[in-house]
Amino acid sequence: MDDQGKLHIVMLPWLAMGHIIPFLELSKCLAQKGHCISFVSTPRNIKRLPKIPPNISHLINLVELPLPHVENLPEDAEATIDLPPNKVHYLKKAFDELKNSVAVFLEDLVPDWVIYDFAAYWLPPLASKIGVSCAFFSLFNAASVAFFGPPSVLVGEVEVTHALENNIMKPKWMPSSPSVFLRLYEAVRILDSMKENVADVSDGVRYGLAFWLRFVEEEVLQKPIIPVGLLSPTVQKSGTVDVEDGEWVKIKGWLDKQSRTSVVYIALGTEATLTQEEINELSLGLELSELPFFWVLRKPLSAEIDAYVLPDGFEDRIKGHGVVWTGWAPQLKILTHSSVGGFLTHCGWNSIIESLSLGCALILLPLLAEQGLNARKLHEDKIGLELPRDQQDGSFTRFSVAETLRKVMVDEIGEPFRANAREMGKIFGNKDLHDGYIVNFIKYLQDHKHKKGKEIM
């Protein structure tokens, strides 16, 4: 590629690892094609990033912008994993106060494009004033984006009670589908998160002003929607081991002793906090299933729970066929291992992409945000099996855990789920297919790079 075709692109993700990592993966895809990236985040988050491949490291500039001081936000809190959920609104306020620093950076750099996340609702008018084109990068799948509605709903022109009714049933703006609904407990949690907070901006307003697809206003806004494919990270095959990666050596050593596709991997994201009762039922359900499992159990973020307590005698009873891992774990390496055949997941879109790219069968336990919608769709299409729960409060039992795990992993009735997951691997894991989306995306950016102030999604 000649220098005239090269782009300089600024990336501005929200301060959550589930957002930062996909933005980094997109950055790597663009850098692989010879384009220059300025990746903007806070100092601590920059240090958390995985190593960038040496062949493209010179094209990705990691830019540290310190967060402004915000009262009640701990000094070392720079991402959602550093805070309990009820304090994340302080982080959003600090992120909003980065606006001036971002403006100065963009004015000095004058990039071709800036790609931003949902929280930076203030970025498009800022970029337009400077004369920089911008693109919103949605980390939510199209069905979930459409479900929550047009801006009139998101910014509060429709009353919350009406929105709650829409969320439990089928929204009037959505085509008919039996999977398009949230359960009562899911809708209540989402709407609570969209209330006004210390940042003076609700999540609904951030979503509504920043990016929503706005199907009902598409002719007015005329914003093109460009797919970038599924940005599943790559990993070296588990048959080779970095001798310096001591933690992975231990994990791999245990996985190597298990039969092919026999292990259930359990990981429920970085932001959700389970209740102690849920921990008890999940633990005992894993034990009742009699399946080998590897459970990544992170420290709870809730200020109300200092640490999870496993049932009495549980760890002794599972020795040999079960592991409860309380530290950081390399999820993609684990999923890539030949002994792993199933994934009990919180249904975050990043985790779904990773698991299906490897043809891994899914057991679905949605916990936050749009995860319930992801689970309904996967369940409807028999790609995953959702764990049965109480419709009102979301509780589940050890017996439903054990039964669901065995259905997906070993029972004859679960073969369609296993077969469909393998079939999805041919699409989700098709590198050439998704590379084609990146090529088309780059072509659009190149064709429109001189149209300063332009906005796409």
C-alpha cells in the first residue's frame, strides 16, 4: 500500500475490558493492513493490554490520558473491573471529563478518523467541530441494538413504565420473533442502570445520542452501517506453551489429563456479581453433573460481598475432576484446548464469538445488560441451551444446573446443540470471510477520509 492510501485512526473505547479488547482487536486488524492507530485509554488500562504482535507494534501508538479527579471515585479505579456496579457512574463522570483532553489530542493530531464507543456521546459534535470524521463501533449485535429502540425511547421521551412493558413483551418497533423479549428481572436491572446518576447523563441518553441505529429515522440521518466482521482474538495452538506463562502451564497440565471435549469451562464475565446463594447452587450443580469442569471464579465486585464461600467439603469432593480457579485465566487458550467441549457463559457477545469460532457448545446463564437477548436467540436457534430460572427473580437450582449441563455435554437429546455449535464454527471461525469485512470497511474509510466531520456506524 502506498503512503497516500494509509490512514491514521484514533480509537476511543469505553473503560471496560469487554470494550477495550475488541477495540484493540479492530486496531490490530487495521494495522495488519498498514494503517496507523492511536489507541487512547487511561494509564492503568494501557498497562492491562495484551502484548501487540511485533510485526505491527510500530503502527499502534498507545496513548495514555489520565482520568480527571472525581469525588468518590477511588484513585486506582480506571475500569469497570475496579469498581462494584453501584459505583460505575462515578467512572462515567470521569470519562466525560476527559472530553477536553480528547479535544486537545485530536486538534494536535488531526487524524483521518476517530472510532468511538457508546459512552462518548459527546464525541461526534466535538469531532465535527474539529473537522474529523467519526465512526461508532457497536459491540452489541444488531438484534440487541434494535430491541432497545429508537432515540425517543432511549432519551426519555417515552415513559419508563412504557419502556418496561416493551422490554418484557415484544417492542412495537421490532419484527415478530419469539426470542425478542427480556424476563422481568432482566428488564428491571437494565432500566435501573439507565437512571440518572452522578454523571448527570443516563445510559439511555448515552445510547440514544451516541449511536442507536435509529431505524425509524434512517432516511433523515442517512448514516451508513458498515460491518467489520467478528473480531475473535487469535492464539497460538495449545500444543505449544510459553515457558514464562506459569499460570497457563498449570492450567494446561490439568486440561491435558482430561478426555477430548469432556470439560465444561465456566466463566461469567468481569462485571457481574453472583449472590452467595447462586454460588452455592452453581457449585452443587457442577458436582451433581459429574462432569469434569474448569471454573474461573473471580472475586466479587459488590461492596456487600467480600468473598464467595464454596459449600462445605465441595473442593475436597471435586478433586481430580474439577478446578475452581480464582485468578486471571487465559480464556481463549482454554477454549482452544481439545479437552474443552462446553462453555457455561454469561452470554457476553465477546465470549459468544470466541466460543462459537471454536465450535464450542454453549450453556447459557445471562446476567447483565443485553445478555438475556443473546441467550434467547441462541436458545431459539438451538445453538445453546439456556439454564431454566425463576421468571420473577432469576434464581436457579443445583438440579437445573446439573440437568442442563448434561443435556448439552453428553445426553443424546443435546446432540443438536453440539452439532449446531460445530456448524457455527465454520462461520464464526472463517478468517477469510471476516477479513473481507475489514477490507471493505477500510475501503470505505479511505474513500471518505477527506470528508471531514462525516459520521458513520
